[in-house]
Amino acid sequence: MSQAPESLDSTATGNETVETRGDERVELLRADTNHDGKTDVWVVDTDGDGKADLFQFDTDGDGKVDVTMVDIDEDGTPDEVVDGDGGLPPEQLPPTVQL
Ligand SMILES: [Ca+2]
Ligand SMILES: [Ca+2]
Ligand SMILES: [Ca+2]
């Protein structure tokens, strides 16, 4: 088995960094579920295969990610859930979908 030569250690900030399939950030969907004009759901494809593998949620409405879920095998079930943005802060753009 080959191991990654370097592993990021971001424990100093207290923010966990999630491992994703790729290092792209193709946002498939941004949504504003509480209609405050700020995005609170991000659905992201990180490896460019067109399928979502990263999901982020702002649960308290401050516009910052509170929960990040990674579906590393793209089977529809999150494999890793961390607090915060998982080291992948989204751009502060207006939501594409108003739910
Ligand atoms: Ca919102
Ligand atoms: Ca993908
Ligand atoms: Ca938040």
C-alpha cells in the first residue's frame, strides 16, 4: 500500500480537514433554505466526474459552514462528517437556488 507522502495537519486551528476525492471545487448546487439571502447548503463535486461528493451546511444562518459531509465513494451515504468547513471554505456567492 502506498501512503500519501505528506498529510496535512491542521489541528492547530481546531478545524478538521476532510479528505475529498479530488481537489477541485465544482459547486453543483448552492441553496438558501431559510430565505435570508445567504447560502446554507453547498453541493460540490471535487473530482470533476459530475457527481456530488461533498456537502456543506450552514445550520445557524451566519453564512459560514457548520457541518461538512464527504461521500468519498459517491454511494449517496456520507462517509465522513466533520464540524466546520472541513478546510474547504466556500466562496461567499449568492445561492443559485431559493428553496
Ligand atoms: Ca440561508
Ligand atoms: Ca465527484
Ligand atoms: Ca454557520
